[in-house]
Amino acid sequence: MSFPADRVVLYTCGNCLRGFAAHPDYVPTARGVAVCRNCVQQANEIRVGMGMPALQVHPLAYEPEEIGW
């Protein structure tokens, strides 16, 4: 399944500078810049290791939106 063209945005991760696609309504941001799934997962490992809560990411952030035709 691919992202519907009207519900996906191509971003450059503000942390690692890699390109990725994400749902524009749910993509996590840091200081207004989109962050990829891998960087969020790495940040969560560090945060949890420091006793901080993990960042919560919407389950559809990196998934295509189901639309009915």
C-alpha cells in the first residue's frame, strides 16, 4: 500500500537529515521541524534511560491514511 498523494508529505528529518514520508497531520516535530521514526525511537531510548517519559507518537504518523473510494 502506498500513501495517498494528498495525505503525505515528504520531509527531511530535522535531526539526521534523511528524507522520509509522513502523514502531515500526525508527524512529530521538534521545534517545528519534522523528525523521522528512527530518530524518535533513538530519542526515546535515551529519554527512558534517563528516567524521562518516552515521546508519544500518533500511530498513523508514519502510516498511510485509509481513504474510501
